[in-house]
Amino acid sequence: MLKEFGKTTLEISKSNSNKEQNIPLLKMYDEEELIGIFNILTSEVVENIDLADYDIRFAQKQIELNREHYLETWKEIKKYGKQ
């Protein structure tokens, strides 16, 4: 039997402020609630809202595995303004 205990979402979206516009960010949501923001280039936590250690390790591993794709997506969003 397989049971789902939660839903984690990683999102790249248009930056909310001028300060963020040149920093590629990855937002992490748990059950649709923002829990943290990471720098895609460095995998560092930019904003820790409610991150557990395992959340940080999970996001950093995903960034490491998908950095090239995330950066390409971020550049497209920045260029075309998609969210």
C-alpha cells in the first residue's frame, strides 16, 4: 500500500523584486505553503521560512542534479516574463 504524506513543489518563477532579478531563485513549497528559497547557482538557502534539515538536503540535491535545466528555465522566464 502506498500512501502520500505530503506534496513538495520546487518552483522557478519571475522575481518579486528588483534585488532578485539577477539571482536565479528556486522556491520550495510544502503542501502549497512556501517554506524556503534557494539560490540556484550556489544551492544556498536565501530565505528559510520553515525548512527542516531534510528539506534543505532534498532541495540542494535537486538543484545539483537539475542546475542546468533550472538555469535555462530561469533565463527564459527572465527574458519572456513567464511565470
